[in-house]
Amino acid sequence: MKSTGIVRKVDELGRVVIPIELRRTLNIDVKDALEIFTSEDTIILRRYNPLCYICGDSEGLITFKNKRVCSHCIKELKEMK
């Protein structure tokens, strides 16, 4: 893990601002979803990347009955008829 030297305080509502320099470097835009992980005393933020419910792929996803499914799996399901 690499230190950025940037320190931010948690506000009264429990929020921490991610500095614009880091957001630009990591291509994090307004309204992007971030996934939160913990490891002992460490918090890890990672851009949320939804995966296919069936195969775990992240390309060509659509939502069907609240599940993300990729176009490849949809094609395979159609061929099962």
C-alpha cells in the first residue's frame, strides 16, 4: 500500500472527502459507486464493478429480475431450449 500523505478528518455525519486529485488520478466521477472492504484496521475503497450473476464476467451486463447477467450467458440460456 502506498501513502499519499493526504489526511482528512471524519465529519459529524461520518463522511470523509476524497480529494479531487485522487478522484482525477483514479477516474472516480460524481455518482460512481465505490465498494468498501475492511482488513483488520484498514478500510479499502474500490470502484464498484458489478459482475454477471452466473459466470462472474463484467462485460455486456443487463439487469433481469434484480440480477446482473452478461450477454454471453443470455445467449447460452437461449440456446438451451
